[in-house]
Amino acid sequence: MQINYTVEAFSSLVRLINFIEQTNSEGAGGRWLDKFEIFIQVKLSAAAAVKISLCNNLTFQKLNLRCLYYSDWVIAFSLSDDNVLIEALIHKSRITD
């Protein structure tokens, strides 16, 4: 299954990695990204992705997005054919409903 990011989701990921790198030891951002990518590959494999339910957030539900949680982060994504599109990467504290 092909995994892609929207420009907004990719930008959020880059900002997060840069923040981790700046506030922690050298290489921390890269290590976090490595773990994140392994998590994404496992959880969003073809068999696993279709089993993930729609998001609890009403706005994401209306957009027909599924949610996956990685630590304190919400990964909202959509499925089509053999593709996963990660549409948002948001800290859980920013979700209000």
C-alpha cells in the first residue's frame, strides 16, 4: 500500500521533527522520525488500514477520515484503492470536539 502525505500534513511532520531536533540532543528528530515511519508502515499496511475506524472528531468524520494515534499525535488519513493519504498530523491537545 502506497502512503502519501498532503502538503499540510508533511509540513506539520517537518516542523515537528525540527522542533524535536532543536529541543533535544542532536539526532533526536531523526530517531523520532525513524520510529514514526516504522509505526506508520505497520499500522497502515493494506490489511490493517481498512480495520481502523473513522475518527471520533466530528469534523474528521464528516470528511470520512480515519484516525490513528501515535503517542500524543493524531494521524488522520483517507483510503482509496491501494493508497493511504495522510491528511493531518495534529497534537491531541489541539482537537476540541
